[in-house]
Amino acid sequence: MALSAFITAQAAAQNIIDVHCHNVLPCHTEVLEKHDAALDEGFPLPAWNAESHLAFMDSAGIGCSVLTMPAPQPYFGDNQECRETIRRYNEYCAGLKAAHPGRFLFCAALPLPDVEAAIAEAIYALDTLGADGVKLATNSRGQYLGDKELDPLMEVLDKREAVVVLHPHKPVPVNDELMAAVPLAAYEYPAETTRALINMLARNIPARYPGLKVVVPHCGSFLPQALPRIKALAPALQAKGMMGEIDFEANLSQLYYDLAGAASPSTIRAMLAITSPEHILYGSDYPYQPTDVLTGKLRQLEKELSADKQLAPYKEMFLWQNAARLFAVQPSGRTVDEERNALPEAGINVPDSAANTSQGMLVRISEIEVYPEYINQYLSMALEVGATSVREEPGVIAIFPMVQQRDSCQIRILEIYASQEAYKHHIGTKHFQTYKQGTLHMVKSLDLVDMQPMNPSAMPEIFLKMKRGK
């Protein structure tokens, strides 16, 4: 599973990574309208399209945005309807990410409260679609994070060392009259987030699944205030058998916090009472407020951080460096030469020496037929080894798997190596050997067809044009 992406060079200052923003798709709103649930969260979902989002990012200096599905959960008692809606959302996001390399990442939505379906979708989204994590609601129609029934899902996410972005949904139950008077975002959302987090801590979810990296929204919500209280109450509750032992240190070490909502030096200091500077991330909450408001808030935050002697050293960490580490995002260069760096998601790597090595390239098409029962597993492993090879081996220029439209069991992989030596090194790597041994029983036939490029000197420019999207 490749979790890396690259920020495109729109402007030299556009390094900010936004880990809290949403895209609102017709597949989601149509289901809500069908069930008369457009105002389920007390307010309508805002309008969204990719062009407007990119325009906001460019104006705000945001290089990369991590998309998640907003509330409410599209579940109204029909599991199949929910699964189909979620699948359409995730596949759209995967296409958007591919269409705008480095600008958009996404955390997959899951069709909870159906745990088995959520596990299947998580595996598909992370292993096949290249999702950069998953988004989990604080509760899915009353199924709260931390509940025992979600443990099998947590095991799957733990094995994949997944980033888990949390987001509040309407609490269950809720006082509708109170919600009408005081919007959910004003109080219930931070309270709801804190409620779910405390439930997770009480069952040691982060500590028991150490591969998880959990992003808490809205400046930590009320956790900085609630945590000292739960620590004080825990001994008395444990003495009466009402609570088990909680490994606070292990749990908190896996929590990250975004700055969406009301970020300021004072709120950041409160967060630093329960975490370290390496775990704080910028978030805009686009498109829930006008773009000029969000841009103004970001400029104000930058100004306040620069002026604060205690926090100024961490400004770049908060705005992009921490998120870059968490999501394995590597900023691309700002020149043509630096654009020759690898682009793993596309399976293309154009090293600086490509123009000089093109005459000695090894170009091959692997013609593979896979047994039908193994097709999904094989494709997942092929995508993973291709991305790893391009990312980690300078001599691997491209490994580009393709599936025939008329027969999905017919796989063709375009392989381009800088030289015969690069190919020999590749087949000896651990990741290739793992792929080879792991797929032997899946492959019905294999034919390696070496090709002779007709104009090898043009190949580097072709790859650069593909990367630029021209």
C-alpha cells in the first residue's frame, strides 16, 4: 500500500498541508435527500467542487489537502445502500487524487455500523485504491468508537498502520430542541469528540493497537480539560471495578490533533499540556466557512505563531512538517530538474541521469494471466511492489501495472529500468522476492516480452509531460 504523495509546485510558499477538510459529493447528498436527512446535523451540507477547492488552496498557500466525508453517515437502515454510497465516494476520491497528484490525499469513508462491510471497504480502500487513511465518525448511528464490536476493524487498521482521522457526528441520543437552539458545532461536536475519545482510552484502543495514528479534530476538543479529570477519577472507579487500568502514556502517544475551528496560541498551549509539538497539525475545515474567512484565519494564525517566542520555533511543524511525516508526504522541488523525482502513485521515476541512460534502458512488458479467484490479491501486491520499487530504487524508472478492459485476469506491466544492472539489482531486492514468492500460486501464465524503444531519447520528456498533466 503506497501512502506517499507529492505537493505540486504551484507556488514556492505553498507548503501548508490541510489535514481537516471535506468534499461533498452528489452520491452523499442524494442519499440524504432521499431519506429527508439533509438537515440531520442541524445544517445543510455546503456546496463543493474540486475547482473551487483548488482555488481556495492556491489563495491560502495550501499545497496539499486531506479529504474526508462530512457528517452525517449515509446509513438509514439499508446496509447495501450505505455500502454503495461509500464505495462511490472512495472511488471518486481515488480518481481525484490521481488527477491532481500531490494536491489531494483522502481518508476513506467506511460503511459503519456494518462492521464486516467496513472491514472489507477498509482493505479495498487502503490496499487497492491507495487511501491515505480512514475517517471514523465519533459514532455511526449510535455505534461509538471504543465499542468492543469495532475491535475486528481496529485489528485490520492496526496491521496496516493506518492513519485514522476522527470527526464528530450528531450524538445519540440528542435533545432536538437544544440542538435547534445551540448548533452542534458550538458545543455538542467538541463534547461528542471528547466522549468518543474517553471511551477509546477507557478500553486502551490506541495502546492495544499501536499501529494506529489517530487524528483528533478541532484543537483536541475538550480533551485537554477532560483528561486531568478522568485521571483523577480513575483510581476510585478502578477500586470499585467500574473501570480497568488505563495506559495513559501509551494511548496519548498515538494521538495527533488538528487546528481546525478556533486555533490560537492559547488553544495550542492547552493542547501542549497533553501532547508534544510534533503531534499538532493544521486544518481548515473547508468548505464550512467562506474561503476569505478561512484564509484570513490562516494568515492570523501564521502571524500569531511568528510573534510568539514560545511557539515560533514550531510554526513550520504545525503548518506542514508534522503532517508530511504522518502522511509520508514529500515536498517536490520547484524547478524542472527537481521535478524528475519519483512519483510512486503513477509508477514513474525520472532520475536526473535519465537523458544519459535512455540508450541503455531495459524496457519490458510482462504479460500475465492470473487465476480469477486471486485477481484482487494479485493486483494489490503488484501495485505495492511497483510503488516500493520506484520509490526506493533509483534505477527503476517505471513499473506500471495495467488490466485489460475485456478480460480483468489479463495483466500487463510496463517495466522500464535504467540499465541491465538496475534490473539485476531489482530482482534481488527483498520487496521483489516477497512479491514473487507470494504470487507464484496466483499466476496461470507469464511471458516476459523485451521491447526496443524506437526513440529512447524522447522518453524522459514523455514522463515529465505525464507528471505535469499536459
